[in-house]
Amino acid sequence: MTDAKKTVTFTDNQTGKTWEYPVLSGSVGPDVVDIRKFYADTGMFTYDPGYTSTGSCSSAITYIDGDAGVLLHRGYHISDLATKCKFPEVAYLLLRGELPNETELKDFEKTLTYHTMVHEQLHKFYDGFRRDAHPMAIMCGAVGALSAFYHDSLDIHDPTQRMIAQHRLVAKMPTIAAWAFKYSQGQPFMYPRNNLTYAENFLHMMFSTPCEDYVVSPVLARAMDRILILHADHEQNASTSTVRLAGSSGANPFACIAAGIASLWGPAHGGANEAVLKMLNEIGTPDRVDEFVNKAKDKNDPFRLMGFGHRVYKNYDPRAKIMAETCKEVLAELGIENDPLLEIALRLEKYALEDDYFIEKKLYPNVDFYSGIIFKAMGIPVSMFTCLFALARTVGWISQWKEMIEDPDQKIGRPRQLFTGSDHRDFVPMDKR
Ligand code: CMC
């Protein structure tokens, strides 16, 4: 942050009092007004539900320019990372700040590989869930439970323990997610294999059985790797802010990531890829697309087209562009040409891109619109879609958590409120209510 040369003045129209606040500039992006002393000076809070104008922290990890459709991780463009790197390289970049050289990458991949197994006792933990439990519910529980198993990486003040927790979380998440799936299918858990890449290993644990190995297609493994990269981090979104807020109290990293998973689950956030598939199924046939588009446009109908729109991207989602290409590759590899849901999806995409309502409101297909179609083609059940998002986002969450813990300005997160309830009521005894 640069020293403030610019300031902003607030004036109270009633008293005529004024207060001046410094304007801070980041390396790129909008300036921010530093209002840390605002309450102490004025006795007022600022009001910003949904934090649409509030910077909650300073960060050097991810930069988004929503109007220009730009997404950068540590300065690198997402399209370069998604097309030229593999997921562990991007994970290293997010965690450590630099792209790894060959030796660093080899060491990092080895570290991840040797942390993929989970404590054997965790098997029994899965048994406590109903077989029809949503895998996101299992993931919330299992990830939170890691703090009960790995006592040697809970001390957030010890940099080595912090690093071990980061490695454990990134490495174990595919195992935890794949086991949530296996549990729902009533199939035995598959152990990770050290000769497979991160993405291959996940597909192996999902689809192999003790009776038969799943032969991982290089096209599908690459697509999975790319999906992981495209979801790896996304600045201060709801789940990341949840991780930071949970961590700001000093909670251990496993508990914080469990909180992030819970936040991600909602259909306005990570749950959207699942909601897209449900919506496509509900539409059912291409000739009903118009009807659903009209529903989305109807002010009196709360229905929204899932997979369209974004809080930040108001032009296009740069991840969606790469995802759309990956979608084509996967469908070609699997020989899927006449899938009815795909036909509905393509018709919807075309319609929305050409319709005045969507153009005016800048509603474009987002990353989740295409990821759901890819997952379905790969044979991943709809209930697992958000788990995949959580698996990919874990590295972003934990990088942001680490950055927060190491930030000297970090404080416990404690928003204020505009109170609208009763200010005082005389107590009414039970016999008078
Ligand atoms: N379908 C129809 N209308 C929409 C949609 C949609 N998907 N999204 C926004 N609008 C309309 C909305 O009704 C509002 O209209 P008006 O101005 O007349 O009231 C206007 O567009 C602005 O909407 P908003 O809710 O103020 O916008 P937001 O920036 O707060 O919401 C969003 C962003 C992602 C929550 C929203 O676009 C949405 O609900 N999309 C569907 C869910 C979805 O696909 N989510 C995944 C986001 S990408 C993955 C991730 O990063 O988590």
C-alpha cells in the first residue's frame, strides 16, 4: 500500500463537522478509503450489507477486475496458468507466492503425495453418517474432524505447523471427497496411489474398485486438473471471507476450512454447479428454454437462471471461457454429441447471450455453468459437484488463511450493525402474555 497522498472528507450536514480519511492505493485496482478510525472519530458505523464496497483485508494473492474480465493469481493470468501449468504448480504459487522451479515442484508434489492418506480411524468417522447424507455434509464433518487427528499442526503461531496443516489439507482433500462419494455408493474406500498425479489420483479414488482399476484417460485427467486450477482461488468471496473470519479468532486451520466448505455449499456460491444441473433437468427439453428464460426475467418470480451472473464479473467470467473449451474437449473424448441436457444448456447459453435482459444486466454464463456439464459427462454424480469445488478451493482458502495469520494488521473480524429492533420493552410476566 502506498502512503496516502489523497484523502476523502466526510461532512455531517447537521453539525457541519468534517473528518478527513486517507485513501490507500494498492498495486492495481480501485483505491480504498481507510476508515479504521471512522467510528472513534464520528461515533457512526458505515453500512454495507453484502460488503459490496468494503475491503476487508489487504491481500497479494488474487486480483480480479470484474469489468475487464481479468483474474490474476500472484500476477499471472488465469488463462496462462490453466493452459500451461498443472494444479500443484498453481497450488505452490498460491501458497508460496512464486511459481516453483523443477526441483521445488518435484519436492512439493512429493510432499503432497505423501500426505494423501488420512488417519485410519477416520474410516469409522464416515460410518457415523447416513448413507444418503449429502457428500458436502460429510466433507464439512470430516474436514473439521481433522483437527481431532492432527494435533501436531494446530498451533497457528508456529510457521512449521502452519505449513504442515496447509500440506495436509491440500493433500487429503481429494481422499476425503472421494470417500464421501464411495460411502454414498456403499463401495469400499480406495486408498490413494503414489504413482498418480493429483488429478489422476482423485479420479482413481472416485472410480476404481478393489475389483477393477479405473484407467484414467489423459484428456479427462487434464480436464480435471484444469477445473482444479480454475477454481483454486477467487479473492475475498463468501467462503474465503468465512475462512478468514473464522481464522481471525485464532481457530485452527482445519476448523476454518470446514467453515469455508459450509459457506461454499450455498446455491448462490459453490452450490451453483449442482443447481445448474438440477435446473437443466427441470427444463427437460430444449423447447422449454424460452419458458424458463421468461421466468428468470419476471420481476415477480424469484427464479434465477443458475450458472448466470456473478457478483464481480460484469462482462464475462474468464474462467468460463476456458471451461467452455474444456467442456468441448471432454465431450469429444467421451463421444457425447447428442446429450439432451447439453442441447438445453447450449440453447440457454445462446439465448441468454443474445437476450436484452441478460445483456442489459450483464449476466453471462459463469464458471459453474460449464463445470456441471463436464462433471456429468465424466460420470460424477450431481451431489459431488460442490465437493469438487471445495477440493479445488482448499488451496486458495488455506493460502488466504496463511496470509491473514502473517498479516501484522490482522484483528479479530467483528462487523457492526444498524440496529432496528426495540430499544426498550417492559418485561411482561408469563401470565400477562
Ligand atoms: N438470472 C436472472 N436474473 C438475474 C440472475 C440470474 N442468474 N442473476 C442476477 N439477476 C438479476 C437480478 O434479478 C437483479 O435484477 P434487478 O436489478 O432487476 O433487481 C440483477 O440481475 C442484479 O442481481 P444481484 O442479485 O443484485 O447481483 P449480485 O451481484 O448480488 O448476484 C449472483 C450475483 C451470482 C448471486 C447472481 O447473479 C445469481 O444468483 N446467479 C445465479 C447463481 C450462480 O450461478 N452462482 C454462481 C456464481 S459463480 C461461482 C462462484 O464464484 O461462487
